[in-house]
Amino acid sequence: MRLPQALSRLSMSRWNRQASNIASKTRHVLPIDAQNLPKGFVATGVHCGIKKKADVLDLGIVLSTAPPGQTSSAACFTRNAFKAAPVTVSADVLEKSEGRARAIVVNSGCANAVTGKQGLADAWAMCTATDALLEESTQPSTLVLSTGVIGQNLPISRILTGIKSGGSSLGSTPEHWDRLAQAFMTTDTFPKIRARTVDLGGSTRIRLVGIDKGAGMIHPNMGPAPATLPLHATLLGLIATDAKVTPASLQNALTYAVDRSFNSISVDGDMSTNDTIIVLANGEAGGVEIDEQKTPAEFERFRTELTKFAIELAQLVVRDGEGATKFVTVSVMGAASYADAHRVASTISTSALVKTALFGEDANWGRILAALGRVPLSAPIDPNRVSVAFLPLDGSAALDLLINGEPQPLDEARAKTIIQEEDVEISIELGMGSEQAQYWTCDFSHEYVTINGSYRS
């Protein structure tokens, strides 16, 4: 078979290496230790008939079994103007329950976005059906997630039947959580799930389990409901923990964590109508209730651990980017503000020219500067203070490309060695202050075009 002309310019060894990177993503699937799963939650994943293949899971449920009123909930939602019906319904449930939602239902295969009044009715029906699985449910208590093709209505009768029957398969083992993770998947090549135990100090030890999905249409900019900030995948995620946290403090911790994790990743620069990250904290670990005002030290420790966990989950999405062969860290330092550093990292991470150069393993660092130079910042960039480097994975000295505005002699062989690796880091020093930010992105490959050119077929 003849390779396309563009591919013919790649050596066969490079092509084989890149193809191997795509094929080997399942190595990121790690076994879940039951001891790391939070107390007081049950979960399941089932096939309800949204997807054609009977062995593919497309509906998931997670419930807190803690007493009513004990579970806190928080969420960050897409700021896309065309918010999907489940986003609207979940924000409403979160508000009406005053941050006390205690269940999540998710479907994959249909986004229920741009579906009008019927879409809203269907999302509410999913909420009501899942509420029926809860004990003593007197108000809407279920948050709804949907992912898949935009502009199509849900096969709601199949979903409602699946929710009802799914109630009998709920459980708390690693296998139950793994089935839930599989129910999230669309173009994902592996289920994204992690669990860990965290010592918050004293006698307080909490457990967290997190699931997310996403491989394309990934450039989230999420905030708490109502999202009042301007626009910045479908990226969906949930974190369940047995930590004891007040609803307001849980929301503040999640907002902080999301800004430094899920809002700091990009696959293709396209923000979805459905992006949502939810946290349920049911307090079953016991200990002092974490409150930002009353227990600030405990709150800061919890927020730090939640942020670390969210970063790990967010990075899995980039590693599974559609057609991606590289995992790229963009580190920006010396900014006047965190917002400036974050904006620079975002712009470089979404540059098609930077991303295609990385796929071609071409050290064309001028594209990084071109992207940097168009970023609107709080103060003008002084090109004479800017430095750029590639950071090797082996801990050896950085490969300086630009120092204080002066280009450095380029060691092409060393540059090639560095960017041939699957993991690549680009470092930018702005020389404008002391703030810094990181973004995680991937390259653009031929496979990405193939996947998205035939997404509905």
C-alpha cells in the first residue's frame, strides 16, 4: 500500500515509533486497589442501547450511600454559550439542593446538546429515574452527564430502562468502578480511572476515586454555576471522596483545582458544549469537617491533594488525545500574574504550527515565539527578556534555544533526540515577574484528521 505523500517524508523508523505510541496507550490503565476506594459509594456501568454493540457500556451510575444531607457536591461546567441540557439541569440541581446532590448518572454515545425542550425534558427524566434509586430522596439529587454526538436526541426510553435495571448491579468493588469508567468512553482508547488514599494530617485519612473521559474536542474552560466569566471536548469527569467538607468549601477547592488541571489541558483547542467536572464528598471518613473559614489549614491541605489528583486525571486525557503521539508540557515562568502565564501556555499549546512541528519531530522553535508574540497580556512583552528551551527527560542540561532574546546555536542532533521522545517539555521564561503556570497538550497527527473527518460514520 502506498503511503500518502506527506507520510513518505517520514522515515519508516519514525513512523513506526509514532504508530507504537498511539497503539501503546493502554499501558496507562492501572489496577485499582480496593483499599483506596472511598467509603460509602456504589457504582455500575451497563449497556442500555445507545451504542450499537451490545458489549459496549454506555450508561453509568454512582450513588452516595451516606445518610441524606451528609454528602456535599460541587461542579465546574463549560462556559460554552451552547450549554448542553445535562449541564443546565445539573447546575439547577446543584443550586436547588444547596450543594447536597448525592448521585451521578452518565451516558455516552449522545451528547444531548442543542436538543431544545426535548433535551431538557430527557435530562430531567434521567435525574428523576436515578433519584428513585436513592433512599429518602425528597428533592432532585442527581447530577447528569452526557457525551457523544451533538444535535441528536437521546433514546430516552432505553436509558430510563437501563437506569432502573442498573440499580440492581450497583456495587463498591474495583470491578464496579471500572465498568463505570468504561461507560464514560467515546473515542477514548482506554478507561481513565485512578484511586488513592491521602493523609490530611492528624488522624484524618481520606480516599479518592476519579474517572474522566476525553480524547478530542478538548480545550476546557470551566467554572462554577452560574458561569459568569467569558469564554475561554467533551471532557467529563467525576471525583468521589469520603472526605468531610462543607459544600461551599468543596466548590472553592474544586474551582481552584480545575483551573490548574482540567482548564490547563488542550488536545485540539475546541471547547465542548458538555464539559463538566463533579465532586461528591460524603464525609464517611469522619474527622473534623473541612471548612475554608473555620479550618483553613485542613482546607489548604485538602485543596492541594485534590489539585494533584485532578492534574493526574487531566493528564490522562491528553495522553489519550485523538491520534496523539506526544505528551507535551508547556511550562511558563517569570510572568506578571498567574493569568498571564496561563494565557501564554494555552496559546502555545493550541498552536497548530507548534503541534504539527512536534509531530514531525522538527525543532522549529520560531513557531513557539510566533505564538507567544500574539498573546494579549497585562503588560507588553519585552522580547529581550524572553528565553526558550527544550527540557530533556533524562535530567541533563536544558537545550537552550533563546536566551534573553538572543538565539543560541542549535544542536540539531540533540534537539532531535529530545523531541523524538514521547514526553516533551517546552520551557518559556518571560522575565516579567515571578508567577508561573503549566499546560499539557499533544501533537497533531494524520490520525487526528482521520478520526474527526469521519466521527459520525
